[in-house]
Amino acid sequence: MILLQHLTKRFGAQTAVDDLSFEVPAGQILGFLGPNGAGKSTTLKMLTGMLEPTSGTATICGFDLLREPVEVKRHVGFVPESGAVFESLTGLEYLEMVAALYAIPPEAARARIRQFIAFFDLSFETLTDKLLGAYSKGMRRKVVITAALLHNPPVVFFDEPLDGLDANAAVGFKALIQTLAHEGKTIVYSSHILDVVERVCDRVIIIDKGRMQVDGQPAELLAAHGADTLERLFTQLTGGTELERRAADFAKTFRP
Amino acid sequence: MTPTAGQSSPPPPPNEEAGKQADSGPRSARVALSPERTLRRLFLTLFLRGRSSRGLQKDSAPKSVGSKLALTLVFYALFGLFALFFHGQPVFALSVYLHGMTFVFLGMFIAASAGEVLFNKEEADILLHRPVTPSALLRAKVGVLVEVSLWLAGAFNLGGFIVGVTARDGGWSFPFVHAASTSLEALFATGCVVLTYQVCLRWFGRERLEGLMTTTQVFVAIAAVLAGQLMPRMMGGVGGKVTLAASSWWVCLLPPAWFAGLDDALAGSGARGSWALAGWGVAATAMVLWLAFGTLARDYGAGLQSLGEAATRRPQRRARRRWIDVAVSVPPLRWWLRDSVSRAAFLLTAAYLMHDRDTKLRVYPGLAPMLVMPVLFLVQDHGQGDKGGFGGAFAGVFIGLIPVLGLTLVQYSQQWQAADLFRAAPIAGPAPLCHGARRAVLLLLTLPVLLIFGLIAWVVRGNASELALLLPGVIALPLFALLPNLGGRGVPLSLPTEEAKSTSRGLQMIGVMMVSGILSALASWAWSGSWFGWLLLIELIVASVVYVGLRASISTARWPPLE
């Protein structure tokens, strides 16, 4: 469903994504991990057609990223880390605008939006009367997730989707993406909340400095590297050594 | 949402019809709005409501271009009544005036709006992964710019439509022809701005795009203002009756003359020269549009993408302190900025005035008219002896407008929500922040202008003693600079940029300009009546008393409510 071939992105002298190649089949939830600045968001932006690769390519649902970018975009949903929305639109105006970009008829879009607001426990009045700028962070995130799934895409990219969601919404969301994967959708899930990734994802890729470090099922990776948790494995692979000691040393600087 | 509900009943896929529509795309255009129309409606809505919405209710949001711009359109229509002075003149002279002023207004509007409309950083995360092409985005945005431009142009030209009918060689066809030529002019002006961006992007690359965009917009706006101030005077130089004679060849170089030629060719004298100008105008517009939306449009997508990329700079061999940091650490700035909060606000405001594209685009084009008018007064006033004091005094008092406008404009920022930090800090009120911002505006904007005016006055008049005419303005300067901070207002970078579009700011400026005019007249009278020294003394005493009162008022002001 997703196939990366030597995907590379350079910003001037800096290589953000370095020769990344992997494949994700339909129905799989892939945890895409890495420390800050590792190249995760850049990779996701390339796979959603937002950034042009410097070299290499990718295909999504059989559509080539470079030659058929609009078809690729038609078949993916994306929840960006920023959670950006047009703040001066109401939630309904925003979602109807997104639906129109995918050529979903207004009546079908409205029905679909009602399904989502029922799932996310939002009131229709909130969606029609309040501008998005007045929404709480969690409510806004729900709207962004709805906007990503509104057109029923076969491939969905989530970049820190739980940011701002309360515990109930987060639990519901995790159940949602597992159900969507069972129904055949491909999910790429990028997050720093590693215990969620460990529980939800079928497979994990960790990148650092733009290069792939490991790729496999969580349990297999833990066993292979002798780590007891994904968090421990992550710090092992990405240079997070002596974190406890450094934290203790830094805390001492707060003493009067 | 409850976990149970979420786990047991996630939303099903869209109904069959919607699913087909989503898959089939354009086939469903007859049912759903086309993506292009959707985008155009979106960008018009965003233009009307702004992109940020703290405290904005949907019910109070403007629903049409007219309601949003009502007061502005009324001003434009009233200003357009100056066309009545062209009653009985030839169509060409009237049209050059109308198109010249329209070109200025549109140039300023498009230059000020285009950066935000064409290259918005947040928009990339919302729209670039949707199935729309960069050219569709570009067309939708330009469509909105042209639509609003035509509203402004229409309001300004209302008076001209009537005057054109009664022009010496005019007639009933003038309003229709002029409407068409004005539409063409709006397309030309928009195309020029878009083309400038595309060329900058192609030639200079993404790393320098943002800085170039800022500089380009600032210069376009300043050029538009200069042209607006100078063109009527140049017209006056040829008696207000422009013909295509050898003495007025320069008219042919001005884009407004091309569109005036179109008016004259179809609804005026029909002179051969007018046909030539009209042909050139149509060809130039077609060329600009072809380049901007055809040949170079493919670069637009790359430009949008580049805004989301982190530009990398070559690392410097060793870290250098910025000159402004050095300046505040040594006297006299160190003495002037003893309070740490004021010093921080000074540095913050200075950084935004020097480096922030959005702030620069608001402040410098906004100040351009302030600089042009007094200079013209200084020059025109030259050679009138003792009776010629008004121009110098006017230039001096006009300097007072620089901090008023500058401080008013640095209140606005795209990062206005970050100003919540000021309220969270242990500061009783906004006074120290206001003081810091005021000093930054005085030092970085007002002082250079004062020096320039002084230099011009000295060079033009050739008499250093006449520099004293600037003193009434210089004495009033600290008072003017306090006005934006009264009541604890004017906190730097604390208001959303949409509020900067408020027309009430224009009304405030008119009030300040009226006070300036009165003070200038008084100074001119005192200069010619040889009691100028007494005026300065009285002004100094009054200004000192008022200054102390205003400072005390600002120092005790508390934070204004957020909403």
C-alpha cells in the first residue's frame, strides 16, 4: 500500500531524510518513531505530497508520488502535528470545505460529519456556532482528525494525533485506528508517546538523523535488543544515555 | 466520547454515494462545489474574517466584502469626488488621474495583502495534502484579490464615472469603458505583484524568498504612495491637460496612461496615440498574466512548500552579538533602558521592526506617506522668506505622527497569542512594556526621520536657523508618543493582525493630523510675527506638565481585559 524507495530530502547542506526504503502493507499500523529532528515529519510531508523529495520516490495505493501527486493526495488522510485549522471558520464550515475539496456532495458530507461528531461527543451546535479559534485544543484536534478521515482514505498518516485529546478521547481514538486497520486501512502513526505505540502498532520503525535504525514488530525488537520496554529501546538507539543522571544533576541547580 | 462508544462503534465509512464521489473526484462536480470554487469561497471568507478569531463570534463576522469594507468604501467614494475638479477636461486627463490614483490604491492594497494571502505558513499544513493543484490555489487567491480590488476601485471611481460623461470629449459610453479598463488595470496590478513573487522565487531561491518578499512589498507600497503624491503634481506641470505631445512623453511610460488611453480611444477623442497606448496596455496585461499564471505558476507550489521548510544557514565561524544588544549594554541606551522589562520590550520591538516580515509590511508602507508629504511641503515652501514657515513647522509636527502610527502598528503581530506571556509575568501593568516599545519606535523610526527632515530642510533652505521651525514638533513629540499607550493600550505584539485593518485607526490619525495642522499654523504665525521663542517656551511648559500627567496615567494603568 505504501512503498518508499531510497527517499531522501535535503535542506541545503542538511540531510533530513537519508535514503529511506520500506513497505507497509494494507491493514498494518506502523509506528514511526524518532527523536526530535530525526526526519519523521519531513518523511510524512513527503508521503502526503506536501514536500518534494530531493531524490528517490514512493508510491501510495499504486500512485507515484512524483508523477501523480493529486491522486496520491486523494487516497491519503493526514493529521499534521501542528493541528492547524482556519481559525475564523466554524467547525462545520471547515469540514464542509474539506469535504468539497474531495468532491463529496454536501448532503453526504453533512451525514458523514454527523457520524463523526457523534463518535467524538461533539455537539452539532458547537460545530455550527463557534469559530475554530474558540475551540479547546482537544476539540480542535477532533476536528482535524475528522477532516483527515472524512473522505474515507485507504491510507492515513497521524503525526502526534493524541496531542490535546483527553484520556477518554485518546482511548476511543486508539480503538478507532485499530478497527480501521482491521478493515484494511494502512495507518502510519508517528508519536513520542511510546507506550501507546507499543500497544497499538503492529510494527515499529525508528529513525535517527534521517536514517532507519530498526524495523520490526515491537516484541521482536525488544527481544533482539534486550530491552524491556520500547522506551528503553528508543533511548538505546537514539543516544539518550545517562538521562536519569543528567536530570538529577540539572535538578540540583534549582536548589536555593 | 466514551471509551466504550469509541471502541464499539467507530464511524462507518461514508455512504456509498459519498464514497463514489470521493473516489471519482471531478465527476461529482455538478453536485458538490468544484474545488476551485470551494477554495475561492474559502479565501474570500478568510479575507473577510481574518485568519485568527479570539473574541470573534460567528454572528458578528462580516458576511460580504461590502459589509467588511463599508466604511473604507465610503472613504474611497468620497475621496473619488476630487474627480469633480476635472469637470470639462478631456477624457484622457480625467482618466490618467483616475487610473493613476486607482493604481496607487490597488498597488498598496495588493502589496499589503498579497504576502499573507499567497504565502501563508499555516495554510500548508491544512491544504497542501488535499487533492488540489498549486495552480488552483493560486487562481483562487488571485481571484479574491482581484474581486476586492474591484470593489475598492469601483468605490473610488464612482465620481469619475459621472464626470467622464460630462467630459469635453466624453459621453455615455465612458462609465462602461472605464469600468472595463479599470478591471484590466486590477488584473495588471495583481499580475505584476504575483509575477514579482514568482521571479524572486525562481531567481533567488527559497532561502531568500521571505526577505525578498518583504523588501519587494515594502518598495511596491512606497513606490505606489510616491507615485500617488507625485503624479498629480507632474500632471500640474503640463497644465492638467495631458496630450501625447513630445513635452509629455513620460506619460507613455506610466501604466495608468495605458488604461487611460483605452478610455480615450473608446470613449473619448479616439486619437491615434490613445489607440497605441490602449494596445500597449492590453498587450502588457496579457503578457503579465501569461507569465504570472502560466509560465511561472508551477513555481508557486515550490514556493508554498518552501515556507514549511527550515532554511539552513551557513554556520558562522564565531557567534557575534547583534549590534542592538551591544548598543543597549553601553551608555546612553543603558541609562535610558535601566528597567529590565523595558529593555526586553525594547529589544523585542526592535527585533520585530528589523526582522519580522509581517511587521515590516505593516509599518514601513504605513509610514511612507508620512515621509512624502512633509518633504513636499518643505520643498514647496522654499523661497517664501519669513512667510514661508508653515512647511518647516508642518514637517516638524508631522514627525509626531511617526511614533503614533509606529506604536499603533507594532501592537499587531501574527504571534499575538505569545503576548500572553506578558500577563503571566510578575508585572503589575503593561507600562514598562509600553515604555520599551515606545523607545524602540522613537530610536529606530522617529530619530532617523527627524534627522532626514532636518537635513532636507537645511539643504533646501540653505539656512541653518530655519531648522528651529522643526522645534515645535520636536517638543510635542514625547506627548504624541504617549498617546497610543494611554489606558494601558499599545502593548507590543499583543493584538491579532486582523484588528490592524480597522478603519477607526484612520480616523484617529485624522484627529492627530488636525492637531498637527493647528500647531503648524500657530508656529508659522509665530515665526512670521517674531514671537516664535515665546511660543516654544509656552509649548515647553505646557508639554512638560501634560507629559508628567500622561506618564503617571500610563504607569498606573492595569492590564486591559483580554476580550
